[in-house]
Amino acid sequence: MIDGRPQFDILICGNDRIAFCAYQLLLGRGLKIPGDVAVLGYDNMIGISELFIPALTTVQLPYYEIGRNAARHLIESLEVSGAQPSPASGLSAGGQGIVMSDLQGITHQR
């Protein structure tokens, strides 16, 4: 940070718990979210989103799809080889953005 201002527009956090800590730190330094810096969470953790003021923008993980794909891979591996399942390489499940706070409100020019 230079002169109390961050040198970035957005802080992308590995999960919503980290985003909550980042909110506390940034707000404690007098920064405005998302005016001075936006914060993006990842996992849309149930029970924590209502703690954010302003509300947190996060990514909803498709837990059902992840579980279904993992189970399908395990069953197919066991049916084909009858042995230990192979690593789940190539499996993917996309996330869905949950926009709660306006990330487009950032107007920084560096």
C-alpha cells in the first residue's frame, strides 16, 4: 500500500472465511469496499455471507455436481478394472458467480 491506498483493485480470496478476514483488515484501515478495493470470495460458505457489509461477491461451488462426478468416476473405475480407481484427472465442475456487491464500482486509474 502506498499512502494508505492499495495498489490493486480486487482481492481474490481462496474462500469466504479468508474474505471475511480481508474485509476486517481493509475496513479497519479505513478503506471502502468496493470503492477502494473489491473483495471476491470463493465457496459461498453458508452462514457467513450475512456477516459481510457490504455483501460479499463470491463463487458458488457446485458441490452436488462435484460429488456426482467423483462417484461416477469411482464406479466406472471399479467396473472396468475391478482394482484401485485411477486418479480423477480431467474431471471438472464449473462454479457460478454470486454477485452481491458491485465489483464494477471500482474506478481506479493507476
